[in-house]
Amino acid sequence: IKMFNDVITFSLDDRLKARAYTELIITFSTEKPDSLNVIARQVLQLTGMEYRKSRQMAYLHLFHHAKKQDLVSVSNLAAEALKTTDPHLLNTFGKYYLDSLKKSVEALRLFQRAYEFCTKECVYNTIIVGSVTDQKLEEVANNYRAWISYQIGRTYLNLEENEKAKEYFTQAAVGTERERIVDANFQLGSLYAQEHLSQA
């Protein structure tokens, strides 16, 4: 811990400092979990692309902690997450609201923001890290957007907005060259079968 703190204090290299913060979060989670909330909040004050992954890890820790407390704690953190442009973080919160809390309206808001920011600029250092080409970033963003489309389709289905559900399930089913969501085809088939029965 002291060595990571020394890097954070004395290094002028933001990328190295970001790695030190990430390692510090991992170390505190096993050795000093009670102190991790303080570190996580410090990390969330950091700005710059280099710190995106560290901020994501800090939010996910605070989210894990909030789930053990109460719904107010989760809601407050979700409100913070909605101000980010991290599609993975937003998707994680959205799935919890949809599947665990059964709050589809709130889940939809999170998924829609994740969809909006699932771009090659925003997936870097959140979903993919390291030295990658623009083409790879675009591919990762499109693949992840297909999954978010599926989650939005599920959410609209829960809200009984079937036409909108079909729109997003179709996007997910078409997917990309590398990513097609098979279950989206099943959901579409079920919706069209229901329509056929209701018109019979």
C-alpha cells in the first residue's frame, strides 16, 4: 500500500498513477475493506481519460457496498452514475434495477444513457484498455451496444411497450458481424406470435 501511495504522491505520469489507484482499490478490498470507501471517493474526484477504469472500479465497489445498506444508498449512487459516460457502469446499474429491484422505469433511464454513450470514445478505458486501434474501439462499441439494445428491449417488454421492445430486440438480433444476441430472436418470435394470436 505504501508503494502505491508513493507513486500516487510523487509520480508525474498520470497513466502510472491510474494503475497505482487501481491496484490500491484491489489491495484495500482484501486487506482494508473498511477503508476502501474513502479511497473510492478520492478516486471519483480524479479527472482525465487515464482514470476511467479506476473510477469505474471505485463506483462498482461503492455499488457493492450500497446494496448491503438500503435502497436510498443505491438510488443516490445510481443518480451519480447517470452523470457518467461509462456504458459498462450504466449497464451494470440498469441490470440491477431491472432484474433485482424490478424497477423498469429507472432501469430504462440507465440503459438509455448507456446506449447513448456506447461510442468508441467512451468504451476506451471502461470496456477495453491498452493500445487499441480506432477500428477495434468501434467494433467493441458496436458489440456492446447490441447487448444494451437487448436490455432496453427487455425493459420495454416489462413496461408492456411491445412496439418499442421489438425495435430494440431487432437491433440486438441483427447485432454485428461478431455479436448477435440469440435470445433477442426468441423474444421477437414470441412477440410476433402473440400478435398473430390476438388477431386470429
